[in-house]
Amino acid sequence: MTPYGPPERRFPLTPLVVGLVAGALWFASGAINGAFSWNGVLSGSIGAVFPPTIFTNVRAWPPVWGALFALTGVVSVAAGAAALSLLSVGSQTRRAAIITVWFAIVAAGTAVGFAADVATILSSWPPSRLQTALNGLGDHAAIGAYWGLVQGWIPAVIAARAHESAASRTGRSTPWLPVTATALGLVALIAVGVGGQRAAYTAAVQAEAVAEGHTEESGALPDPYAEGSPLATVAPADPNRQEDWCTPEQAMLLLGSADAATGHRVLSIDLMNFSETPCVVQGYIDIAFADQNGNELSVEIEHSGSFLTTDAGPARIEIPAGGSAIARLGWSSNPTADALVASTLFAAPYPGATRGSWPVSLDITEGSTVAVTAWEIKISSAQNDSS
């Protein structure tokens, strides 16, 4: 018995060499391509000799994700090349061994590139349109295959020189080790790829939010992958709805003025009748909020007055042609740092009507209570003066 264990359990030398050399070449090719492309030197032709095996989209990722993806790619290529090159171990001629190992390198690079393509697709799933569901499939696989063609001969020649080793032949009984490592590596590559691309997209969204003036005082930075539920475009219909109630063809909602006092807030919403005939509205406006991630914000809506508002109660309001009704929202101020906040206000004249929306910056946070007053006729300044 040798120090390495019984011969039938020894790992073959040739596939191990192939894997190590293939992994080193994969990393070196991507690193050299990135270095030249980053500096603009030979950026258009360097890929012919050194394909971008550390795929170019990784540059936009957070550094930790990029490094982990590159490392996972190297391990996957090395394991895949070792696993597939086991086909060449045996009594083949040296020339046949070179061709077989070269093919193994091409196949390993293609598999790793294909895994990167799958990660790209999964990171943006579900797609906005069905015809774009598989966009990008094959892009990285082609890079991996081309890398195997232009550089795979190197580990193939090295493998052929060590091909006649008796240890190589005995190692054919243990192919499960590199095969298992390859499968785990590809799964890990897909997982890291999805995580890296999502982290990059989240960072880009947050950078855009900061550029638009979003600060810690206006709530947590957006997270496009945050869990939550989208808002319904229509709330359950009001069972008391009548045929003469205002329709979108007669009236429209207008976001009114805001006010504040002693830690309390108020915001008005008008319903303007732009038609030539009166229309009716009754009860309470339909209100909902979305957070900075576009998900429904959990807010308790109360039909009542607040510190700055008075609720006269639901009544049948006939809005004359050219006139307006008004409803008011009232709430207490809330700390917004690192919180989910109201970033979009959705409203409809009454439940069952289609909601419109406005982007807002309100200190209404998750769990807040918002008091809503019933519709009432809006008295213009001219009417106030005449009275």
C-alpha cells in the first residue's frame, strides 16, 4: 500500500493537472482581458486571444460579489475540465488524448458560460415580455466555448505528456469526485450570479435615488427586490354606487395643498367636475399608498377627522359643472430614517373606480394611521368673500 491509499481509490494525476491548468488559464484570460479593456488598450481585439472569461458585466457588481463569482467560475471550470478529461484516461494514443482533453476543456468552458447565462435570466425573472424570457441565453456560453478553443490545447498537451501514468488508469474508478464538484460549482455559480446581478441592480437604483435627492430622512433606500404585494388598481366596489356618480369622463382628482402644525400633517385632494353637467360623489375617497419599493404600504385608513381636519360624515354631494369637492387626509408625523415610507399616493373618487397615482414624499410610514374625511363641496375664495 502506498502513502496515498489503495491504488483503486487514488485520484488520477492527469485530470488533476488538467483541472488546475484549465482553472489558471480561465482566470488569467479574464484578468488580462479586463486589465486591457479597462484601460482602453487593445479593447477591441484583446478578446481574440484572451476571451473575457471574467464576464464584463461583473465590473458593475459590488466587489465582494464580483470576486466570489470569479472564484466560483475558476473552480467550476477546473472541476469540469478534470471530470471530462477522465474520458481520455486509458490506452488512447497521445494524439487522441490531446483531442479528447481539448474537447473536454471546450465543454467545461461552455458549461460554465451557460450557467452564467442562466443566472442572467433568473436575475430578471419574471420577464416583462414573454419574447424576452430567454434573452442572453448563449452569450456567455459562446465566450466559454471560444476560450476552450483558443486556450484548451495547453492543458491538453500537458495532459498528453503525463498520459501513460499507471495512476491515471487506476483513477478511472473514482469519476464521481470531479463530477460532483462540477455540479456543485455550476449550481453555486448560478446562485452567485443571480445574487451579484441583483445586488448591482439594487445599487444602481439606490444611486439614482440619492441623485434625485433621496436621503436617510426620506426613508430607507429603495430595494427593487424587497418582498411585498403590488397595489390593486381598483378597490372593491362600493355597494351604494349610483348611476349619477362622477365618472372619469366627468371629473378628475387633483392633488391639493399640504399643511403642518405641531407634529401633525394634512393633505387635501380635490375632485373637479370638468363636464357641463352636475355629477354626484358620496362617502369617502379611496386611498392607498405604495412604499419606495413599489409595494403596498401597510397603513390603517380611518374615516374620521384628525388634529387638523374635521369630518362632517358621509353625505350625497352634487358637484356642479366646473365645481369641485374636497377630501382631506390627516396624520401624525413619523420618523422616516431607514423606514418604509409613502412614496406614491393612489386614489379614486370612491371604491370601485380606477385609481390614479402621484409620486409623493410623506412621513407616512409602515403601520401609520391616516384619517380621511368625507367628500364635501369645496368653497372657493370668491364664495368665501361673498358670504
